[in-house]
Amino acid sequence: MEKYFDISYLWNAIPNLLPYLKITFLVAGLAVLFGTLLGLALAFAKIGKSKVLRSLANGYTTVMRCTPSIVLLFLVYYGVPFLADSLFHVNLQDINTGVFVVTTFSLQFSAMMSEVIRSAIQSIHKGQYEAAVSVGLTPFQAYRRIIFPQAFVVALPNFGNGLIAILQEGALAYTIGFIDIVGKANLIIASNLNSHALEIYIALAVIYWVISITIEKVFEKLEKLFSKGSRSLKAS
């Protein structure tokens, strides 16, 4: 009689899952990169003088926040090829599924980062920017040398939380056939004829726990390290 829970499946699953972790990290890394760049542009639109750009940026953030990740993933996966074919007669059916996954989570991450960056910049007293410009720095130099280093420290904890969130949200990518660590877990379960799924998912959970705790600890140390530099900058 087959045992309902067999811990050997758990230990055997971990070495089979770990090689696919690099795909999960690659997707998350690209989503964070593109999402941060777009989020930076959105943040400046939100704090800028143009009412049109401010409204568009705020509207974008609201839409992204109100759209569940899995719904956004399906909208991008099915909607983008449809629009490309309908409007431009471009066939995107053969594009790697990972492109749609990265696009989805870049859009989602950018909405979150736009608020993180906006609040971090606005937390720095305007007087520091005005003082920097008054002594001859250009606006770009004032932001680069004075505002951004301090805003970076303020934004760091939320950035770390966002990174953990995007890694976890990325687990949904298997729903469109993308094979990352979660997709591999489901393939293992399918090869076992859907038996011992509990052991496989526990192994998957352990991997995510280790990653999330490690990221959390790293960002705690980074925050302490950069906070010292920020205090030195203010003192000077």
C-alpha cells in the first residue's frame, strides 16, 4: 500500500527543482530592472508640474494595483499578440513565453516602485535641493549627489519587500506554460501521476522560505550600511 506522505519525495525533489531556480531569478531580475526604470519615470511624472502626465501616471498605478497578477498575466499573454496582429499584422505567437512573463511583472513592479520612489524623494526636505541649486549645482547634479542617495536609503526596505513579492508573484507564470521552478514542480507532480504533490510543494515552499529570508536579511544589512553613509552626508 502506497504511503500518503513519503519524505523521500521531498528530499529528492529539492535537487531536481534547484537548477530551475536560475530561470526564476532571471525573470525576477529582468522584471525588477525594467520595472524600476519605468517606475522612476512614473515617479517623476507624479511629482512633476504637468497635470496630464501626473494624471496618466496615477491612473496607470491605480489600474495596475487593482488588477490581480494572474489576470494581468493572461491579459498580456493573450492580449498583446492579439493587438499586435490586429493593429500591426505582426505575429507574436512564436515569442518565448518568458517575454510575456517579464513584461507582466515589469508592469506590475513599476506601479509599486513609482510610489516607493515618489514617497522616498518627497521625504527629503525641499530645502536641500534648493540649497544645492543655489550653490551652483544643476538640477540633475542636485538629485544625483544630494536627493537620490538619501531617497535610496528611504526606499531600500520597500524595494526589498517588492523584490520578495515579485519572486512570489512570479510563481503564477506556470499557468501559461512557463517552466521555472514552480513549473518544474508541477511537471514532477504530473510525472508522479499527481501523487505525492504535498511533498513536492513542501520542498518548493522550503526553497522560497530560504530565498525570502536571505533577501530580507541582506536588505537589513544594506539598510544599516547605507544609513550610516546617509547620516554622514547630512552631517556634512
